[in-house]
Amino acid sequence: MRFTKCHGAGNDFVVIDARTIKLPWDSTARQICDRHYGVGSDGIILVTSGQGSNLGMRMFNPDGSEAEACGNGLRCFTKYVVDHGLVTGNRFLVDTLGGTREVKAYAGADGTVDEVEAGMGCPSFEAHQIPVLLSGQATPMLSMELRVLDVTIPVSLVSMGNPHAVTFVTDDVAAYPLERVGPAVEHHRLFPSRVNFEVAQVVTREEVKARVWERGAGETLACGSGACAIAVTGQLLGYVGSSVRVHLPGGKLTTTWRGQGTEVRLRGPVTQVFVGDWPD
């Protein structure tokens, strides 16, 4: 089975054209993503057949769970299908579990895609859409408190097609004990589908530093939907403007959101790492 490994700001994925392949993708993802005994990645991205002429995308985490949305995965998917000639033009629609998304590819000097902008859908703040086991809460849920590890953490909750809890801190995010707090937030009893957890430090109204603990993957070098969640909640809290550069350990992602009822746009670099064959 031929695969291509790509990354978007260090968030790495194994991309497979699965239109004619049938495998137990949950167990396959666990094997492929293993960084000691497999290829090593933050997930696998499958190219599938979508509705009508659209291509579809599925994403599986290293623990075998399937994600509804994945911004950097979508951008790596876009590079793959454009570079392999599976689509015509540089702007097209992709069907995902989180909905149909519009993407736009930008070619570099060598003619291959080196940057992608993706539509990430409209953010949602309803408890059942996040989902979070709460009722009677104000919308949006910008001022929640979670009790984890005997401390109280202020979080803002939002769905970007997948669930996110964002906490804003004043200290350097590099010092935050994410490896300890992240799993506790991910598996908190209030989140029936678990949750992605972002720690963000506002530098200016256009710049944010962040780290992310991803549901089913642990800490990653970047997270596209996480960057969008930070930008949306930060804007609603009055911390940032409509365009935000989110600096993550693996690189920079740019988000744009014009407010309630509009789609969040995500843009950043994409790189092919290598091509290989997996014994199926």
C-alpha cells in the first residue's frame, strides 16, 4: 500500500489513496502512526470518494479513533490530491465528517503545492454540538471552569466540527504543564466524546503563542482546528482581532474569522516528507 507522509507546521500525517482499499482503518492507524514500530505520525488521512464529483477525506488518530475535523490534515490532503492530479484546478470542495469544506492550494517555485488555505466551517457553541454535558449555560460558553487535578482551569468551549476547550494564560505557554493537564482535560467527565485542549498566550491582537493537546494523539507540534478555536474564542473575549497568526511549536498558522455566522479560514505551509510502501 503506497503512502505519502506530509506535515503542516510539524503536524504530520500519512496520506493514503483509499478509494479502492478496504482495511480495518482503526487498527491500521494504530500500527502506522506508531513512532517506534510504524511510520510515525499524528494520524492517517484517507482519500475517499465523496458526493458527486467531490473527493472525501477521513482522518484516524494514533489511538484508532476517527476525528470529525482536522485542519492540518485537510491541508495535507489538499496537497496530496493536487500534486497527484486527482483534482483539476486549485480550488475545490472536500467532503468530511464535519461537513463539506472548500480548499485552495498555492504552488511553490517547483510547481508543487507548498501552502493551502482551508475553510473550517462556522464555529458552534451549543452544548449538544460541542458536545459537553451541561444545560442552561449562556451561549457562547466563553467562561467555563473545569476542576482537574485539584485545580480550577478557566476554559472557553467551541466546536470546530470537533470539540475544543481553550484556556488563555499570561505566562509563557512553554512553561505550562500540558503533559499533565492535557490528559485530564481530554478525559474530563463533562466531555462525552473527549476534547482537544489548547493553551494560548496573547502576544498582541494579531499574534498568539499556543500549545495543543489533541484528543487521541497527545501533544502535537500544531493543530489547525485548535488554532481556529483559539482565534474564535480569543476574538469573542476581546483579546484579538479578525486575523490572527497562531505560533505553535511546529510553525505558524494564520486564521481569519469575520464574526458570528461566518466561516473560519485557516492558512499555512504544507510539506511532503517522503513516500513509502506499507505491507497490507
